Amino acid sequence: MASYAPAVRSALAAAGHYSSNLERAVLRLPSEFLADTLFLQHAPEEAILGQSIQLTGTPLDEILAIRRSGRGLLLGCSNFGCFYKSLLACRGVIDDLLIVTGAAVAPADEHLLKARLEELGRLRIRLMPVSSKSAVAIARQLKDGGVVATMLDTCLPQSQTLVAPFLGKPAVSPSGIYQLVSRFSAVVVPMYCFRRGEGVEIVLDAPIDCRSRADWEIASKVNDCIGKRILAEPDQWMMWPALLDRWHRAEAAIHST
């Protein structure tokens, strides 16, 4: 929190959205996320499945049709709420999921959470950190018409990058994942998990068909979708601290060329 708080303040100010109320709301988000993950790990099954989970946007029948077409599907997750709860809303549609993570080694509690989600969601989950090896696993999953999930509102230092607009300025975005969805003509569905009182709202944006689209074009479309959600509910987005770094890295990349 010692580093998170000033970074939030700087990012909100740079983006032109600072207010003390918004800052206080954003500073609560890491603790709320931790509470949500602990709840999923340790609460009784009936308590977890008894939560109010509202699904809006693209109907699950449309996602199921994409699955049945044999095309790969990328769930474009973002740091709203606890995205793991989104998986519970997709029961019966996703049976095998590759989650690309930022950690080089998954912590022990993440493996506990993985096992619990597999049990509750009736699916198989594989965790894969971003690396040169992960590209092979992602390619195989998409080629076989499988499902991949990863955070698309951030850009990890170890990722290959491209520059695309995000929240009004050029920002670095992960290029590898977009190259793969373009290569295998996959479909991207941006997915969000918003807190609504004691429950959650899972929003599935309109599917993005990646056939014949360049990686930068897909990145721009995804960034635009996520950016609109952030501006609509800035108090629910936890990754404000990473925004300035993405802008600065893009500026440096543009100047270097």
C-alpha cells in the first residue's frame, strides 16, 4: 500500500480523473480482491454458489456457439472485482481453460484457489506464466479450438509489446497474445467482473473476430473496450498504478524509432 497509494494518486491526476473520493475507493480495491479470493478458497460451496451473479452483455449461448464452431476463444480479463468469479458464471460453456499469469512461479494459495475453482466450475484449469514457452501452449490451445484467459488491461515487463491507444494516449500493449489470436483466427471476448452490493455483475463485451486483423488493430479494439469500462466505473479498476508506466514506455518506444 505504501507504493500503491501514491501511484494511484499520480495516475488519476495524470488521466484527469482525480478526486479524493475516487482515490479512497480505488485504495480499497486490493483489500477487497484479497477478501474475495479468500472467500473462494475457504467458504462453503453453497455460500459461493449462492452468491448473486448477474450475467449481462453477450449471452452464453453465443459463446457456446463460438466454442462449437471449433475456433479458439480468448477471454480478455481485466482487473475489475475478482475475475475468478467470472469463471463460475461460465459453467457448462468452458471445460478446459489455460490461464496465462504474470507470476513466474504460482504461489501456493493460487494452486489452492485453482483446485477450488476446478471443483466449483467443473472445469480443468492450467496456469501458465508469461514466457517464451507460454506462446507454444497458447498456440496449441487456440489451434485446437480451446479457451485461453489472461489480463489484457496490463502489460507485463516480460511481454513483447506494441503501441496502441489506451485511455487517450499511446500505451504499450502485449503483442504476442494478439499475434497468436490473429494467426489462428480466434475470437476475443473482453470480460469484466463488477461488484454490485453483495453480488457481482459479469459483463461479456461483443466478441471481436480476429480473422484478417493485424495485432495492433486487435489491441486497439480491446484497449478501446476496456477503456470505456474504466471511464464508466473508475472506482472499480485496480490497475491505475500501471497506467503511467504503460504511457511512458510507449513514449520511449515512439521516440526510439
